[in-house]
Amino acid sequence: MKKILTTTAAAVSIALCSLVANAADFKPAVAYDSTGKFDKSFGQAVAENGVIKFMAQSDTKVRELVPSSDAQREQGLERLARKGFSPILVVGFLYATPLQKIAAKYPDSNFIIIDAVVDLPNVKSVLFKEQEGSFLVGALAAMKSKTAKVGFVGGMDIPLIRRFACGYEQGAKFVNQDAEVFQNMTGSTNAAWSDPARGSELAKSQFSKGADIVFAAAGGTGVGVYQAAADEGKYAIGVDSNQNYIHPGVMLTSMVKRVGVATVDAFNAAEKGNFTAGIQNLGLKENGVDWALDEFNRDLITPDMEGKIAGIKAQIVSGEIKVHDYMSDNTCKY
């Protein structure tokens, strides 16, 4: 009996030590993209709906890093790892290459990357089914459009943004097979995410062709698209975070990616010692993407439109509607 009690006490002691060690090792950090944490889009969604919310419910402060240039991504990431931060969450696909190097160099640290895959045993890759959320806002745009012409302005011309565009076009054509969808990408470099003047120019060009709604998946460049819609008396659709508040009455909706929720979930798991590497892919079924309906666009959405979008969403979740993923074969199918 004494031996059993001793063994049990030892086991409890080891478990408690393990929990203490996990708590001691938990030193979270987040590295934003060079566009910053107040970009009114992707980075801000991570900051406001993720980091701030996590710190409000935890006694742990999250260290934040915003690189001032592309070169500082790797430098800043290594500095965080060298100082013992773990897990380190990095925001955006542009961190994929530096993270591949730094995560391999610091195998005892854990990392989380949003919007890219890094296949290492200490990296969790969080992806989103942007095509599903984009399908919903494309369907909504086709319902609202009076011209049967809608537009899309992307940021950097990469497969990820083509995935948004393809989902949007599929949704529009699901509602109206004769709908015309104009598409433009802002550029081929990282500067494409922060060029509102070019965004405005592209949106106005699409409006001149008859489009009355434009969806922007372009980071800070989207601000120019939204302003152009306000200037022209048209509608715009936001992206990543809920941007309906930017121009109430102009923003038809926003295609939201719940990157903030993913951030909180990842930090909570790591704090409890439950960090897991591998790929997590979040779509409508997993509540990872959606469309935004609130006080800022409520008057623009009729009950009939809302009901139809709810039905389409249910069909996607059930698998009845299969949304093609551009990144599966770099083509857009309908």
C-alpha cells in the first residue's frame, strides 16, 4: 500500500511539474506583416480579435513585432526565437520562407503560421477556405446588382488571391449564370497590398464598365476601392475583418476570415500545453469564414436575400454545393 501511495504521489508530482514547466515555457509572441497591425484588414483582425482578446482573458502578455521592411521578417523572427518566445504566431504567407529556416534552427520553440504551410514538427499551419466565404459574397453581389455586372480587385497576384476571385465569381454565377465579373490584380510585389490610389483607379475602371459592386481582397489597397465606391454611389465588399463600418451604406458586406478566433484558439491550446503541429483548414463548416451582417449594412440586405444566403451556406456546409478551390489546380471552374 505504501509503495502504491509513493508511486501515485510521484506521478502527481511529475504531472504538476509538467504543468509548471508548460506554464513557464509559454511565452507567446506575434509577428505581423510589414503592413502593420492597423491595416483595417488582415493584421487588424489578428490584433483586435485575437491578441487583445487573448490578453484580456489571460494573465500573459503577448509580445508583438511589426517589421519595417521585408528583410526584417527573418531578423525579427529569429530575435523572438532567440529570446525564448514560444509559440510565435506569424501573420501571412510572406513569412513561409523565413519561418522554414528559423523553425528548423529552433526546434524547441513552437510556431504558428496563418495562410501558408510550413511542414516541420514544431509548426502549426492555419489555412482558410477563402473560396467558400467568397462564394457567399459573390452570390450576395449578384442578388443586389442591378446591372448583372460586378467586380473584383485583388492585391498581389498570387494563387491565394485568385482563390478569392474564383470563389466570388462562382457565387455570382450560381445566382445569375449571365453575370459578368470583372477582375483586376493590383500588382506582383508586396507593394500591391498598400496602394489605395491604385485600388481606387481599378475600382473606378470597373464601375465605368457597368459594375455596381466591387469586392476587394487587397489589404490596405482595399481602402481605395471602398472610397471609390462611396464617391461613385456604388457598393463595395470588404475582406478579412468586418469592414462594414468603414463606409456605412456603401459596404454591402465583408467576407470575414476569423483569423482572430484562430489566434486565440492556438494560444489557448499552447498555454495548456496542448500545442499541435500540422495543418488546420477552416471553412464555413468550421466557422472559419463567413459574411458579415450588422447595423452598418442591415438596411442593404432584404430578408429574402438573407434567407437565400443562409440556404446557400447550408448547402456548402452539407456538401450539396461544392465550391471549386483555385489553388487545387490553378484553374477556376463553375
